[in-house]
Amino acid sequence: MESNQLRAETPRPPQGGGGGGGSGFSAILTVFLSFIAIFVMMMNQSPSTIRNGLSILHQVPEGHVGVYWRGGALQKTITDPGFHLKLPFITHYEPVQVTLQTDQVRDIPCGTKGGVMINFEKIEVVHRLHKDHVHDTLLNYGVQYDNTWIYDKIHHEINQFCSSHSLQQVYIDVFDQIDEKMKDSLQGDCTLYAPGIEIMSVRVTKPTIPESIRRNFEQMEEERTKVLIAIEKQRVVEKEAETSKKLAISEAEKIANVSKILMEQKLMEKDSARKQQEIENQIYMAREKSLADAYFYRVLKEAEVNKLKLTPQFLELKFIEAIADNTKNFLGEKIGGNQQRKREQTKLKSSIVTPRIHPLGTFYLAKPKRQM
């Protein structure tokens, strides 16, 4: 009994090394399966993602910033263009463009207010993401943020616009306003919910409409073109008539101006002739006045001289001279009596004939008749 008890109390060695070997094999198997899982995950990703995960050194291109995820969590670190380092398999990197980029939204079907289905083949949206808002925008909407705020939003806004307008308005009347309306609508929502996105411009192509309606619009456009051509022809005719009228008026004004100039010239000539005649008249009057004054002065002086000469001695001298010039023979007894009578007659004449000269007054010459 005691030997059995001692045998029972004797410690037994652990059974074979199987237990320890099994746990080591499990660890190796776990690591192997982990590598297989990582390999499978890498095989399911794109080659660029695989290179991105394996690479330590990476390059951020110009016009982009580098954004990083670690274990799926977005990091606040944002790098500028150039070479940078990261941890492989742990840190994931994506370049995000922060310069202007153009997104093309294609094949946008919509129904007008009248129920006609049309299709916008392409709408281009030019936008950019501000660098300061990259982290918040990607945190809320992911790397493909433009799917939410550009592609999906354009579909929504175009359908809203078409549903509130008729085909005539969408296709013709207000088509030129769609660009601005889309831009304002996109920018309004982006400013409210994603302030880092700036919409620069929107370009909308002409929508595709059903063939029958398109032909009707083409016919309408042809008729409108004909009307416009007729209106333009009418305007051309009116312009030609107006031009002819203006030419006639211009010609008449030219003739009138020429006539006016000729008339003014004739009047100036007449006025010049009148002034010349007045000057000549003034010269003539001055000359005649000077002649009259000279004549008056001469006569006056002669009268004064004659008055001074009327003396008995001078008269007797003149009588003797007259007798000497007219020698006459008188026959008769009373010669002396005849001589005495002649003397008395001469004295009587001299006493009667007394020249009295008065100064001349102002006189005016008759104006000569103008020759027409």
C-alpha cells in the first residue's frame, strides 16, 4: 500500500512535448493566415493602391495636397507637393487636387412640365477645392466629394429646372439662363454645407429632344428666319428710302446754301457799291462845296474890290480909257453938252448897278440811279 502511495505521489513528467508543439503550430498558422488575408486584400485592390500601401517614399504632384489615413482614420496632416515618407501597410495616402478642375456630367434625363422627356448629353462644371477646407470636406464627404456635390447635385437641379419649365422655355426661351441658374444653385448649397468647394462656371449643352418635336422646332425656326429676313429686307428698303431722302435733303440744303451764299455775295457787292457811291458822293460834295466856297470867296473879294474901285477918279479913268478905245467924231455945235450927258449917264449907271453877293447855303446833290 505504502509503495503504491509513494508511486502515486511521485510527480509525473508532462506528457510528451505534444502540448507545447501544438500551441507553436497555432501561432505560426495564425501568422500565415494573416499574411494570406493581407495578400488577398491587396490582390483585390488596384495596382496603384498596392503600390501606395507598400511604398514608403511617395510624391505629391503639383496642384495637389497629400491626405493620409492611418488604420482607416483620416489624419489632420496635409502635405504640400514634393516627396514625403509614410509607414507602409499602416498609413494610406491619397493626392487631392486643389486647383481648377472640370467635371463632365453626362446623360442627364429629365422631364419638362408638359411631360416631354429630354436628355442633356453633357454638362461641364468647373470648380476647385480650397486647401484650407480639404480636411473638413474629406472628413464629411470622402475623397469623391464631387460625386455628392457635382454629379448628383447636377442631376437633381436639372430635373428640378425641367419640371418647372415647358419644352419651349427649356429648349429656346430660357436656355441661355440655365448656366447661371445651375451655378448659383450649386454654389448656394456648397457654401452652406461644403464651404471649401467653389463653383467657377457651368456649361450646359443643348438638350436632345424627340425627333418629331425637333423637326417642329426646326420648321418654326425656319419660319422665324423667313420673318426675320422679311423684316431685314423691309429695314433695308426703309434705310435705302431714308438714305435717298437724306441725300435729296442734303442736295437741296446744298443748293439752298449755295444760293444763300450767292445772294449774300450779291448783297455784299451791292452794299460795297453803295458805300463806294456814298464815298464818291461825299468826295463830289466836298469838291463842289470847296469850289462853291472858292467861287463865293472870289466873287466876294471881287465885289469888295469893285466896291473899292467905285470912286470918281477910277470911273473917270475908265471913261477916258473907253473913249480912247472908241474914238468917235461928233459934228455939231454942242459937243460939250453931249459929253456932259454921257458922263451923267455913266454916273447914273454906276450908282444903280451895285453888286450884292450873298453867301450860298447848303445844297445836296441828287443821288445817281443805281444800275441793276
